[in-house]
Amino acid sequence: GQNIDQPTEMTATEGAIVQINCTYQTSGFNGLFWYQQHAGEAPTFLSYNVLDGLEEKGRFSSFLSRSKGYSYLLLKELQMKDSASYLCAVRYDMRFGAGTRLTVKP
Amino acid sequence: NAGVTQTPKFRILKIGQSMTLQCAQDMNHNYMYWYRQDPGMGLKLIYYSVGAGITDKGEVPNGYNVSRSTTEDFPLRLELAAPSQTSVYFCASSFDRVETQYFGPGTRLLVL
């Protein structure tokens, strides 16, 4: 099958680090994207991996293991404004996971 | 650049009515997409287009139609609206299949 799985919800504390996992099955692969979506808004691009390893962009990092069909998004120094849904997407299939709703608490 | 624009922002339809959701992009992107997002769910691909005159079905095409007569515009047509089509519809575009997608602000549709 062609599934993308993410945890439904996560909660973390302001200033902490949180890791959001994504596992996928796909018939082809040309990249995995992470998007952020605040409630009532459109998704916006966060990060992109096409090769194995870690990509760092400020407070956000994303990791990919193609052999394991696994990615994670790492958010450091959490801020209240990071409360949002985080969607992983397999580019080849143009499919999105259901999203992980992150709540950051003071 | 305006990016990706969508109209209307919100619409209420009666069962059996039809309507067209408009989408336009000014980034000269080849690829355009229509997704729907039900409450608490991810995005599901309805239709996509790789260029003017070329369209293809996505995961959930039933009840919808599209056309792509120009690079800029990609309207989504709903015929015989049903309550199951109540959702938020997002249009997106990308330069090609590997580049990031840029999303419009969405159209919230309620079918009663």
C-alpha cells in the first residue's frame, strides 16, 4: 500500500525540543516534504529531504532514512506560535499524512 | 506576485447545485493541484495538472471535474453537490514534480 503515518497529537512545553515522526510506503520516491498548518490557514513549506540524513533550517531540522521509509521533524526551542499541525508529504505520490497536531504549553 | 489565489473564500450550496471553485497562480508554475481537507484530516488529492491541456485524477476525483486551458488557471467544478463534499478545498502549484508546493488560502464549502 501507499500509506503515510504520523502521530495524531503531541504536547510539549515552551522552550523544549519535540520530534514528530513520519513513516511512509511508496512505489517511488523523489523527496519528502514537511509543512506547517495553523488552524484555519493553508499549509506552508518547512523542510525538504531527498537524500538520507539531516537537513537543518534554524530551529527546524528534518531527517530522512529512505531504506526505512522514515522521517522526522525536530523542533527546537519551542515557542507558543509553533502550536500548529505538521504534515509530512511524499512528493512522488502527491500524498499527505493526516498531520500531527502539536500543542505548545507555557 | 500574488502567488496562488482562490475564490470564493466561503460558499454554502444546496444539495444538487453546482459551482466552480476558481484557482489562479502567477508564478508560471507547470503543476497545479486540487486538494480537499476534512476536519482533523490531512489533504487528499482530487485532481492535478502537469501543464495546460493536461489533467489527471488523484485519490478522490469522484464528483469533481477540472480543466486547464491556460498555465495560470485551474478551476474545479462540482456537479450535483452532496453533503459529503463539505470540506475545505486547497489549490496548490509547483514548478515541477519535485519542487515545493505553494498553497492558496482555501475555499470553505458547506453543502446542506
